[in-house]
Amino acid sequence: MASPSVVEIDVTRESDDGLAPRLETAPDLLYNLGFCLAVSSTRDVARVILPADAPGGPTLSTNLIRIANEGSNAFLGAYKDLLGISNSSEELCQNGGLLDQLGGLLLHGGTKSSKNLVYSWVQDCVSSCSAAGERTAGNFDSWRSTVHKVMEAVDGAKKRARRATEGKLKENSVEISMAVDEIIFAVQRQEDKSKVYKQMAGEHEGLLSGTIFLRQLLYAFPSTSSALI
């Protein structure tokens, strides 16, 4: 499976002015949701048991719930953070906002205390926006990490199941081979017995024929037979 793409989002007016907020990265929504959909809609994967060290519990359903919860929390947090960034940006950049106030004080020679006060408000807005952006990026990174852990666990479980199946097939193959050998040996024994029986039957027929012939001689020559006895 291909690695998720990253969408770069730059909301700064100038990248080096250090005043406006910057949202560093956001994960590819379609990639993560597509993975969740593919896993949850695959019937045989629903029976896979994940290892004990997998996140959120040993069952796949538990991990899917965790993926869904972390994803929804990440998007909800992103919405709140972006709303805060929007409000702070408006406070900074609107007509008569903090940047205009600070510029006016610098141009028209406001008092030092008033300059410092407005500047501290600007810094608070910038810090708040930066923290919100970092928090959003961290939430999505955590969610993506959970998704990858579950993916790896599912893949590992599939490989173990495949190896177990292959081992069982090999074991069955050996058992079948041994059974076939026993059948062949039994057939050979039967064939050997059949040969012995045929030989014994041939000898019996020979003895029987000889006995009959001898009796015929005895009946044909009674005096000779009395002498022989």
C-alpha cells in the first residue's frame, strides 16, 4: 500500500514575517478513510485477531473503533483550532486591528508602554495560532500512526495465518504421503500373499493329482499293491 500523501497548507502572507499563523501539514483524508472503509468492508479481515501489543485492544473491531474515534477527534480539534486561528487572524489583520494599532503607534510615536502592550497582544495571538496549528498537526500525526499500527498488525496477522495454513497443509501432505505408503505396502503384502496362495494351490493340485494316480495304480495292480504294503 502506498504511503499517504501530504498536503502542504500555507496560510501566511509572508513566510518570514513570523506574525501570521502557519498550519504545517495535514494528512490525506481520502487515504485514511479509504483504508478504514477497505478494512471494515472485507469480511475475512473481520475475523483476524490482532497481537496483544496492538493499539487499543486485541480485536480488529476495537482498533477500527479507535481509528474512527481518533479520526473524529482530530477533525473536531482541527475545526476548533482553525476557528481559533481565524478569530486571532481577524483580530490581527482587520482594519483597525492589532497590526494597524501597532503600526500607528510606531509611526506616530506612541508611548513605550502602549507599544509594548499592543505588541504583547500581537505576540499572544501569534503564539495562540502557532500552538493551535501544532496541536492540529500532532493530532493528525497520532491518528495516522494508529492507522499504520493497525495496518501492520493486520498484515502481520495475515502472514501468521498464512504460515500456519501452509504448515498445516505441509503436515497434512506428510500424513497423506505416509498413508499412501502404508496402502502401497499393504497392497504389496496382499500381492505377495496371493503369490504364496497360488504356489500352495499349485502344489496342492500336484499332490492331489499324484495321489489319484497312485490310487489308480493300486486298483489296477492289486497283488502288487498288497506286496508294496
